[in-house]
Amino acid sequence: MSKCELPGHGNQYPHMYIGGHAEVHNGNRYDIIPEDPFQVLPLAANAPFNCYSRQHEPTCLPNTRVDLLQGIYSWADEQDKQCIFWLNGLAGTGKSTIARTVARRYKEQKRLGASFFFSRGGGDASHAGKLVTSLARQLADNVSSLRQYISEACKRSDIATLALSEQWHQLVLSPLSKLECISPISYILVIDALDECEDDRDVRIILQLLAEARASSSVHLRIFLTSRPEIPIRHGICAIPEAEHQDFVLHNIQPSIVDHDIALFLRYELAILRQEMTLDADWPGEVILSQLVLYACGLFIWASTACRFIRDGKLVARTRLDKLLKGSSSTITAPEKHLNEIYLTVLQHTMPSDSPDEEKEQICQMLKHTLGSLVVLLSPLSASSLSRLLQLSREDVNLTFNDLHAILDIPNDPTRQLRLHHPSFRDFLLHKDRCGDFWVDEKVAHQILAAGCIQLMSQTLKKDICEMHAPGSQASQVESSRLQESLPPEVQYACLYWVQHLQRTGYQVLDGEEAHRFLQAHLLHWLEALGWIGKTSEGIQAILALEAHVSATESPNLHAFIHDAKRFALYNRSVIEQAPLQLYCSALIFAPKRSIVRRQFEGYIPTWMQRKPGAEPDWSPSLQTLEGHSSLVSSVAFSPDGKQVVSG
């Protein structure tokens, strides 16, 4: 059997013609197996707890979270039916720190099966597309007895394109069921911040799949899961029989216990600062420490942000501490209000108090422009890449972020990615009632990024951007260094996400506007770039999304162009994936004579091709031929939504 995702409904075999707006994948190619079978499993590189980008993220200090951690360890070491432990809590209550602590403990005990830390705006870590494949690759590395069986599942070269449920059963549950162990062993899966997964529908599916882990009798999987108590997750957990999961509400811990742990954290962090700055031995004193604990209001993120803010002051650390104490409420209020106050204190500190109002307004606008763009990015970028995307000087971006180390993880290397210390800052900045003058309109921020992406691509993309020269050059021939030089991270980001930003502006895209002009000038350059970076599938998805976004009545010319571009890209998909420069040769030559894309870019057809083959006047009903079978096809079945086909 083989299975493909289709771009829509209505198919006939052997000449399949398919319509609609879903993704297309080529059929299975069982005859092409890479030397490393696990290469067919894409890995979300920033998702494991111990990946490079997360190496500075903290674990729980000794003597903190003692009872909670002991409860988690006791659950993990049991072999009862409660295969899921759901730790839920409000933003900033320390869920991820606990998850890292649990993951590290079982990694040291060689009982960590895998980990996946979701992160909104974190590229592959922000969605479920690579969740199962990432977990499977880690399981193969961490559980030697599973490696052979997961490797066998990888003989399906299209395994990563299947539905999450198919991936889970073939890559995880089936290999587990084949193990024969005298005494059952428990391995821990740690999944953090499930609420930061982009699609609520995927969240519900993930919870259903995780609950199936209890079916394994030879090797027990224990899933440690953290999230905010969002509705889709609450409903998903409630659908699991109560006997099969254990829940713990983090923000319901007795306040005195949380305050004790926060006090230990503050003592530890401020003691380091005291030594670095050679401050008085009793600084800051028990009275001030007690005030800071009170102001934290149970939020570890408040305490850690406060410590970073004070530490970044260096010589004026005392002054910053005073400012923090004056800026915080002395009365007990909702935790969110305390978080608002410390974020406002950090932002206000970037504006010198003696500056004229006009200068303060300029600084405020620059903060909103840069921070607003940063918090709505769909994948992390470095300060250098962000400056190019926003058409700002690197110096302006560096100066703007210089006093924001308390809320931003800013690497010394300008080519390393910028990250928020905590997602609660994004919530704060995009909420009008919480941040006052610093409020960022999310739709405007997406509009700025969409315009920046289009402008950067218009300035950068061109024919043969990797300078391969030969029309038959294979995408696999391009060296990584050349690819990074020709298509740096900000250009790759623009190619991948410009349509998504455009959609999220909430505005209609009209004939003759910037997006239309870009496609008329650079459609082939864009498709070529996607071919070089191995993202043709994402490009087709973007075209389909854009076609759905543009009104055929309000923007008839743009809609017609996009529709023709969709036909062109689907028909030439394998060409773009294998030899991107053929876009300007065979793809154009064999396009129908009345194709809008062909007429628009006919000047790219090489002049040395004197005798051109005849072409049909219009596109045929067939969108794409699905390839990969090694023998005759005797049956075809379609999923109820028309998005997938299984044949054999």
C-alpha cells in the first residue's frame, strides 16, 4: 500500500486529476533507501531539552520543588495504568524548568526515551509536523532494543508525510509491541508546553495518541506533559479515562511552599551577583528579599526577570533594584499584574528619564517596531537577520535591544538566534490593556513583516542565485556553504513565511499591490530558491493558501495569476525539487500556450532552443501524476475529506 496527500477532491486513475486546496506529496519510492534509514525522519533540531539552543535554560535548584519532584519521580517509577502525568499551570509558574529537571534526571539514568519542548514562533518546534519523527529518532538513539524495529518502519520513504496517527503507530507503538522483555522497563517521554503547539486540532490528536501508549506491555512509556490549562488540552485530558492519567495544578500549590522556593532562587541568583560586583556581604538584606518574594506573587518568571534586570545594570545594580521595588505594587494583587509591572519597568528603563518627550516617543516606536516583529516571528532569527528583514541598520537593532537582556536571550554572536526568555512577554506585548503605550497591534506587526519579506526577496532573488550555471544542476549538488551564502537565513525565512504573514494581517490582497507585483517579477526566482533549500512542498502550500486568501471578485487578475501559478508549480513539482533551474527551460516550454505564467516569463526561455515542442493551449484536467509504484495499481481509496489517497 502507498499513501499520498492530495491537493483536493475528485480523482481518477491512472490519469489522476485532482482539484482543491490541500498539499500534494509524491507517492512512495520503496526502491530508494538512504544509507542511514533514519534520514527519512525529519528532526525538529530545537525541540529536545538538551539541544544547543537550550543549553543555558535552568533546571530546579537543590531543595526547591522537593515534594512536587518526588511525586513526579514516584509516578515515573511506577508501572501502573496512569501513563500520563499532566502538570498544568499559569504562565510563569515554572513548568518548563520542572520539565527540564525531569528530563535531565532520566537522561542521566538512561531512561529518557525522548523529549519535545514546544515553542511558539520556534520554527519546527512550534507545530506538530515533526513531533513524532523527532520522538522516534530519539527513541532509536536512546533505546537500543528499539532501533532495529524503528529502522524497519523507515523503509517507507514517505513515512514523514503520513498523518500523525499513522506515524505514531508505525514509528512508536508497532516497534514497542515487537519487543520481548522478561521484566517490563519504563521509559519517559517529556513533552513541554503543549499549549504552544500552533494547531488546536493537532493538540487534540496528540493527546489521543499519547493515551495509546498504555497499550504496550513489554516496554512502558510514561509521558510527562506540561501546558497551560487551555480549553483544547483540558477537554483532551478529560477524554482520557481518569485511571490512566495523573494531574497536578502547579498554581494551586500552597503559597508558603512556592514563596520558600522563590526565596531560595533569589538568594542563589543575588549571591552570584554580589560576588561578581563585590557588594556588601549582607546585600540586599532579608527585608528586601522578603519584598521581592512578595512582589513575585508566586511567579518564578517574575523572579528570574527581576534578577536579570538587576544583573544587567552592573555598576548601577543597586539603582535598578530600587527602581524595581518602587515600580512594584506593595499590595497583593493578581499575578498577571505583577508580571505587567516588571515588564513595564524593563521597557521604561530603556528610555532615559531626562530625554525630551519627542525622543522618548521615537525610542518607544523603535521598541514597538523591533520587539513587535520579534514576538510574531514564525521561526527565530538572529539580530543580524532581523535587521535585514526590517530594513534597519544592525547598529539600530543592537542599540534597541541593548537594555533588554532581562526579557531577551541575546547571544554575543550576532548570527545566533534571538529568543524570548519566556512566552509570557509575547502575551504581554500583544495585549492592549496590559502594556499601555508599548502595545503592539499583532496585525500591524504581521503587515510589517510581510512587507519586509516581499521587499527583501525582491532585492535578493534572481535567476541561478546559487551560480550553478548548468540548467541540469541538481539541488543535491549545492554545497551547504554556498547555499548559506546565496540564500542567508533571513532570505530563507522570507521565502517560507511571507504568505503566512500576509494572511495574518487580516487585509485583502488586491490587484496591482506589492504582492501581485512581486509574483509577476519573481515567481520563478521564488520557486527556484525553494527548490534549492528543499522546501518546494512548503511553497506549494503557500500558493494554495494565497489562492484561498485572495478574492476572485475583488482581485480577479491576481487570483487568476495565483491559480495558474498553482497549476504550474504542481505540474512541475518534481522538476523544481530535483533541478530548480529547469524552471526556466522545460517547465516554461511545456507549459500551455495560454498559461499566464508562461506568457509572463517567456523571455527566460533560452534563445539557443530554436525548435520548441508543441504545447497544449490550456492546462489539462490532471494537476499532477503521482509516482512511485513498482507494479500495477489495483485499488485506490480516498479519505473522507479528499485530502489523502491510498493505493496499492
